[in-house]
Amino acid sequence: MVADLNDFVYKEVLGGDPTRKSLFILLEKGEEQAVLICNKEAFEEDANLIPKWLKSAKLHLLTENDKYGNYEMALDPELNLLKTTLIYPANAFDIQKYRRQEFFILYETPEDYKNITCNYLVETKQFENLKWVYNFLDKKSEEERIIYENPDKHEGFILAPDLKWNGTNLDELYFLAVAHRRDLHSIRDLTPNELPLLENIRDECAKTIEEKYGLKKSQLKMYFHYQPTFYHLHVHIVHIKYEAPGLSCTSVLLDTVIENLKIYSDFYTKATLPFLRKENDPLYKKFVEAGRV
Amino acid sequence: MVADLNDFVYKEVLGGDPTRKSLFILLEKGEEQAVLICNKEAFEEDANLIPKWLKSAKLHLLTENDKYGNYEMALDPELNLLKTTLIYPANAFDIQKYRRQEFFILYETPEDYKNITCNYLVETKQFENLKWVYNFLDKKSEEERIIYENPDKHEGFILAPDLKWNGTNLDELYFLAVAHRRDLHSIRDLTPNELPLLENIRDECAKTIEEKYGLKKSQLKMYFHYQPTFYHLHVHIVHIKYEAPGLSCTSVLLDTVIENLKIYSDFYTKATLPFLRKENDPLYKKFVEAGRV
């Protein structure tokens, strides 16, 4: 336990996220290193708390124009806390994890999928390391978290909250629908044959979530990631407001997939699919080696 | 000018953005109302500043597990300022602007576009109120901001920084490429006939930005909005890291558009296109009236 950072020496900023107001700092204490993760806290929308911190506010005028005044506002420190994690002692792996990395966008053609991605996925056993998903589908674990199931082995799925959701704040509602079929790895494998499964997920999840949480389908984003984090077909279902970091060009809406397959049956065997990778990512390196970046 | 808020009475939270750590508060002073917009500031990554605020840090332990310690951190108020705007006196329009509104996702079929959207766009003269764009294309205004032009009237465009960009922080780089053609309103109008224009935008903008800013094409996101903010064909070009709020399901990558048109020439006349609207938006209301939500 640490009460202040006076024994630590500032070394460098490893990285951060200005949008979400976080910062990762490398510190040193003697021979040892530490990573300090700092996050500005979101405001608590608590009618008991807000008048208290407003009372402590000191305003310094920056600019003024008619009825608009821009200020810097200083608050009582205890009413404007940061949420912080100190990893100490930190090893090279910890430090690497928080070190800034550049992102790149890749465009995977069907040929790239066959020649680069698929080989990589087979080599790294991505189609095999799915025991935790099968445990879930077989109800060997997490059964209590299931809120809905369509048990059909070909057109069915299981719906459960994602672990990232605290279960109470509707603005951050996050569910996963996981298909029972085990031969579908990602949207690349989808054909019109899968339309009943996809429509079941869309319609039955919307109905279940509306009944349980009062949110309409038009208040939900239902989408696939490409590339997915794990290669067993699943759909993310989140509140329309919820913004998962870095996803803006790598999520494909379930409704878009359904419509594309209805109009062009071969869409996902012909489409070029964009995805994002960090510079140290092995799949990114394979694309670079193949001259595809 | 205001030095503290002791004369103001807290009324209610109008809205906010927990991801970006902002909050909009309604205040009252006598008969008058005020809107207070509070933003936690992003950390300045300044090696002179960070050691100073680290020195002022007081840590309160929350949980500890092996080398991971979670703390609340209190800082000197002047080293942890909020950026604040006070609108005072605020009128009903100011208040409405910051009041929380629900978002909805709509799925526009080609029939919806013809029967609902197009009628609405014509009624509200969206295809006509483009004088500012034409001034720009005719170099009657903002000429000094142009960093590249392909002057061809059919396959050319102008490239200039978006006003949202400060011109220095590369992580937030933001350009707009605006087509010279005046008969293209959005991606709905795109056919293989536009491929040379789209490929010119993609290739020439990538080249120009790489030469001027050292960023590769794979570090840029080039995309259309659907619906666009203004109905004259333009492409947003931003740093891959830059996350514009609320866009995750309404941006369509330029490369995706090009590939779709190459494979399916009629793609954008057949596709169902998703877009987001707030509950008070007139186009949203038209879709509701037509029973399409």
C-alpha cells in the first residue's frame, strides 16, 4: 500500500487515451519499475453530491462572449478524485502492455482471407481454443448468467450479459448472443443458409431485452466484430449510446449482414473486409510480409 | 464574469457523456436560468508538468491484489482543473440543446429513401442550401485552407482541414475531401460511374497527407457519413485513432464503398443503410409515422 508517490521518480508517459481522459505513466523506485494508470472519473449524476461540489467550485475566467463564459474550474480535491491503478513492481510485459502502439487499418480480400488470415488462424489454433465457449454452450459453466436460449442446434443460440456490463446501468447494457453451431467462425462463413439463425438472434434477442429492460430494438446496436476476438460466431448487443473503444470501422451490424445476404447471396465470400491491428500484432505482420499493407 | 457558483441553485442534470467525462447542469439564479457545461480535462503529456502533479498526489487504497493496487487519487485542485462553460442567462433553446435525448437506429431501404428520406430532403431544401460548399469549391471563401485540389469537374475534388482540427495534433488529424460534382448528394447516388472520382480521392488524399504529415494510408480512416450532415458528396479523413462521438454505426469506409461498387454495380441502389437519429429529429418522426421504426 502506497499513500503518496514521493518515493517514485517519473520516467515517461507510456501512453493514454485523451478521449477517455486516461494516462499511463512509467515510474521508478530504486531498481524497480512501476506503471501508474490514471483515469479522470466520470461525473456521478447524484443530486445529493452535485450541489456539494458546485459549492466548492472556484472559477477562473478564460474568455467571455455575450452570455457564454469559458472558465477553468477548481474543485475540492476529494470531490474530484482520479481512479488510479499502480502496478508495482512492474515487469517488461506490464510496461509493454501500456506502451503506446500505432494502429493500422487493413483491408482483407477473400484471397487474403484464404492465403494469409486462415493460415494464421490455423497455425495459432484459433479454431480450436474454444473450450470455454463450448463449456458455456454445454452449460458446464456460467449457466446462471443465461437470460435466454433458443436450443435448436442449427438455428439456435444462447444470450447472456457480457462480463464488461455491471448489470444495472442501461446506458452501458452489453449482451452477447452465441450461436450453437460450431462450424461458423466469423462473418466470412455466412451464407443465405444462415439467415434463419441470424434472424432468430435479431428477433428473439430484441424481444427478450425489450421484455426485461424496456429498450426497443431501435435503441440497440447488434453487431459482429471483424476480426472477432474469438472465432466462434457471436453477436454483440449493446445500448445504442455505448461506445466500445476503437471499434468504429470494425463492427458490422447484424441487420446489414442479413440484408447483404438477402440481396447478394455470395456477399461475404466476395467482400473486402476492413479490420484494425496494432503494429506488434502477428496478423498485421503477416499482411506486411505479404505486401498487403 | 463569475468567480464561484454560490449565487446559483442546482436544479437538474440535463445530460452528459460518461465516456468523455462531461456533464451538463441546469442552474437557477432568481428568475434566470443557466447551463453549466463541465468537462474533465484530458491529461497534458508534459514532462515538466507531470512530476509536479504526481508530487501533489494523495492515494487512498481501494483494493489490493498482488502487485496491483487500486486507489482513489486526490490532486492539488489547480493541477486537476475542469474546463467549464457557463451559459447565463440561458434560454429554452440553450437548455433543450443540452437536455438528454434518446438515440435510435433506423434502417433505410431503397424504398424508404425514395418515399420518406428524399421527400423530406426536398421539403427541407437540403439539396439547395449548399451555397457555402459552392463558395468553397469556387474559391470564393476559405481558399487559403486548401492543401490539395484535383480540378477536374467530373473526377476532381478539393482537400482541406476540417474546422474541428487544430492543425497540430496528428492524433486528431481531420480533413474533408469535397467532390467538384454537384449532382452527388450522398453514397445513395454512387454507381460504378463514380469509381474514378472515388479512387482519385482515396489515392491522391493518401499521397498528399503522407507527404505533408508522414502518415500512411493504413493510419487513416477515410469514410462517408450516412446520413451526411450536408448533402454534397464529401469524404471524412481522420487519424485512425480519432473517435468522433456516436459514429460507430453511421460511417461507411471509402474503400468499402469502392469494393462494393466493383463487385455489385447496383449496391447503393439496393442496400439497406443504417443511420442514427435523436427522438426529436424530424426525419426520425417521418420514419415513425411511416411505421418504419
